[in-house]
Amino acid sequence: MTSRQGHQTSPLGLPPHITACLFDLDGVITQTATVHARAWKQVFDAFHIPFQLPDDYDAYVDGKPRTDGVRAVLAARHVPATKDLVDQIATSKDHLFVQLIQRHGVETYPNSVRYVEAVRAAGMRSAVVSSSKHTTDVLEAAHLTHLFDAQVDGNIAEREHLRGKPAPDTYLRAARLLNALPNNAAVYEDALAGVEAGRAGQFGLVVGVDRAHHADALMKHGADIVVRDLGDLLSDQAA
């Protein structure tokens, strides 16, 4: 566990002023980040655009809306981001991701699920915040819909014209849905763009979840604390 500064914490590893918890989905609660990465790799390969895992996934697409991710990769490869090309790549990736989760299902991180259950047992409110338009599908496939009081996903972001991560808009919207001020909410993210969003929104705590062995980068981009797994935050009392 890496921390920017010391915090007086609850059994959930939270400062006492935190009343709401806002969770990214892919890579934090569910193991669909690996499915997203696989889909991106296959699609960019099909378009003959270099895309290396895990570096390009972490740097350019993780946590972002699909079209923003496509544009970031194209810019890095000095490929003109025409609307037609961006739409083709984004649509192909979306279709492939759906095929993969339908074929293989959705796995969770058990300790993350245990942590969210502990949050609920402590009487705190929780929301899931994801750029994916398939958040509901993933939650239903993983049998997790009952764990969250609110959901802000790619569909809501598009409908309400919310900017995607690293902008804080979706997390701020989730906090409002839980009637929580940003300073009283914790953000849990594995993506660099996500921790940037938490920092930009001035949330009370930004927890980086280090699934890709880049703890230093998570701290540099805005995490207050970095853990390998959300279970690391639980004391024996809350476990």
C-alpha cells in the first residue's frame, strides 16, 4: 500500500468525513478490463494500427469513452482521425467486447465485491461510474446490481453531455445522485485517466487500484493512496 499522506481511517480504510463511495467498474470491481484490452488489441490489429499491451491500453484508452480512446491512439500513431475511421474502430471494438463477454462471461475481483459489501453494511452509499455503455450488462452478468445505489455510465454521459474521464463530470454526477459533496466522497480507480478525474473533482479521497503494476504513475496522476486490491483497505473488524 502506497499513500500520499497519513489518514485517520475507519475499518474501511477511509477518513472519517467520507460518506459515499464511487467505484469504477472495469479493473476495480470486475475483471473486464482485460477483456477490453483484448478487444482493443484485436481491432487495432485488424486496422493495421500498432497497439501494444499493456502500455498503449494504459496510456491511451483505459477509462476513457471509446471514441476518445480511438482518437488518442490515432494521434500517437500520427494517423488522421477522420470521423469515419474513428467510428469504424469504435463500433468494431464495441461489437467485439459484447461478443467476448457473451462468450466467456464476466469475472469479478472477489475482495472488491467483499469491500463494496462492507461499505453497504456500514450504511454508506455507493455508486458505479464507468465510461462503458454496457455497464448494466456487465453488472447483471456478474450479479452485482444490488450493490449500488446509483449508476453513471456511458449512456448517461452521452445523454447528459458529460465529459469523459479525465474530466471529473461523471464522478461529480454520481456524487450528486448520492447527495454527497465531492469532499465527502471517495473515488476508486485503476485507470490513470480515472485518478486524474478524481483529483480534478477535488474528491475527499482518491484510491488507486494497481492492477497493472504502475503504482508510481497512479500516484503521479492524482491518487492519494494506492493498493493492489480493495481488500487491502479492510481491517479485520470490517472483513
